[in-house]
Amino acid sequence: EEGFTQIKETTQDKINNITREVPIEMEEETPPEIPQEQESTEEQIQEETAVIIEENPVQEETIPQETEEIPQVEIQRISLNGSDLIGEIISYNGRYFVNDKNGKVSSLNREGLLWQYSSMNANLELTRPVVGPSSMVLAGKMEVVFLNSNDGSLLFKADRSTLSPMIFGQVPLAVENVLYYPLHQGLARVDMANGNILSKINMNPSSSMTPAIYENKILLADSLGTLQILNAQDLSLQASVSTSATQPAAMETAIYDGKALFAGRQGPLVCIDIDKADLLWEQELPFQPIYQSPRVNSTGIFVFAGGNIVAFDWQGRELYRLTDATAPPLLEADSMIWADTSGMLHQNRLIDGVEQNSYNLDQQIQGPILRTAPGELMIMAQGDLFFLTNAL
């Protein structure tokens, strides 16, 4: 046991000596570097996003855009053999009637000229044909002719002692087969089939206007500016309204929503409640003279005078003016179409006169414009008639 103990001690001493002689160096472990998170700036995010998008672009489906095709303007010219047209185009049962200043009447349809008749009337102004179911009438300074409206053949001429020739711009009014014919001192109801007078009324002072009809009433103002309201059946006087619009000439009374409007040759414009026979207002006009009827609709009143179109509201307040016009405008739902002296057609808003569209015909347009169908206009220019499709 002593020997064993001695061996243990000797061995332990050796171990201790070794430990003292050879010190063991322990390496310190350095902790791994933990990368610090850096806050990404908005700019870096955008750049990284852009790179991702660039690497993986999204293929967007291209939808073809439908382009609206602008319709081509079509112009059809119908020659009237050198006529110097005046007045306005009259539309009746799919046919159109016009006359020139030398008394030649023309009838046509969409395909072309149907017939012409030359009367003895000359130097006409603002006259237009009057068409009824049985005949067509042209009343001028020299004679009053009744024509077959289908073929233009002469039916008869009125006796000058019965139906006196018309003065400047006056035109009879056709209602079915009855003609309301202004006389020098009154008004007559005439049978259009034979020219016989059915009834008449004397007027003193006389009238230089064209008659108008409202319900069962005939409206006609005399030279003193008094509106005469007559029974349409027997021409008996129902009421009269005095105004300051003296010497009204050629025009017929414009009627809208129970109101009558006309103007004296030098103004003013007057508005009358027909049923109440009451003068509502009078408004002086900035331009004279005025010979053609005001154009009216729910927006207001549009007067052509002295090459200008003047717009008024229904209280008689002026809204705006359009200059260099050749004739009264064509009124539509919310716009008007008119022509200027350079041959340009214009479409303007009714409410404020702002231009919406235009078309250059490059020819001076005579007389009022007629709408013959949706997208189609009919005009007079250079003595001929034109159908314009897709112009305005």
C-alpha cells in the first residue's frame, strides 16, 4: 500500500510539473459579428422597387382605342337655271318651293327640279310661295297666280279688282284650303280652289303685315301698331291691343306659348298675351329696320335686323348679339344655325351665343336655312339650292 501510494504521488507530481512547465493558453472566442440593421430610406425603397419592376416588368394588356369617325360632308347642288332667289324655302309634303325676284317659281324634291313657272311679277322682295292642299299661290306686285302644286300648271289668275296685288313683303296665309289674304283696306278669306272670297273685314288704318294664326284666331297688326285679334271663321274682331310698334311691315306675328311678338319698322319689339289681350312689355331694338319675323322658342326671342341677330329673354332683356348675319337663324332644341356674309355656317348655343361648330361653304348664303332631316340642311346660294349632309 505504501508502494501504491508512492506511485500515485510520483505520478501526480509529474503531472503537476508538466502543468507548470507547459502552460495551456486558452484562446478567447470572439463573438460573431451581427450585422446591424440599417433603416431603409424612402429613396432606397423606391430604387429597390424600381429594380424589381425593371427585372420583372408587368405586361399590361393593350386595349385598342376606338376612334370616332368624322362623317364626310356631302353637298348636292340643284340648279334653278339662273334664278335670283329671294324670300325663303317652303317645305310641303316632301317637296320644296322657292321663287326669285322676277316672279319665277320653282318646285323640287330631294332628287332635283320638278317644274318652274314664270309669272309677270317683277322686282319682288321678301315674297315667298304659299302652298295648300289644292294649289300654290304666288302673290306679287303685278298679279296673283294659282298653280297646280304637283305640275306647276296655271289654274287661274285672281281678278285684280277682287284680290289686289301685294305690297312689299306681304304674303297670304294658307290654312288647309283657305287663304287669308291681306287687302289694301282689310283682310279676306279666300277659297284656294277657285279664288272666291268667303268673307272679309275692313281695316282702317290698313295693315302691311302678313297674317298669323293662333288656335282659332287670326293676328294682324295695323300701321299704327295695334294688334287686331280676329275670329278665324268669320273675321269678326275679338280684341285689339295698342302698342308703340308703328308701321310693322312684311313680317308675320311670331307666336309662342300664348304670346305674340312683332316689331315696328323702326322698333320697338313688343310682346302681347294673346288670351288676355294684354301688352306685356316693349323693348327698343339696337338695329333697324326689321322686316322679318322674330324667331322664338323656350330660350328666348331672336331678332334679325341690319345684318345682326339680337337675342332677348322672355322678359325683353338683351342676351347677346351676333354680327354679319345674312338672315334670321334656324332655331333648334338648344342651338341655332346661321350664316355670315363670308359663306360660313355657324352653330351657336342659344343660351349664351357661344359657337359650337362651323362649316365653310365658301359661298354667300341667301335667306333662312331649312332643316330637311337629321344631319341635313337646305340652303339657297348663288341662285341655286344646296342640300348639305353632315355639315352641322
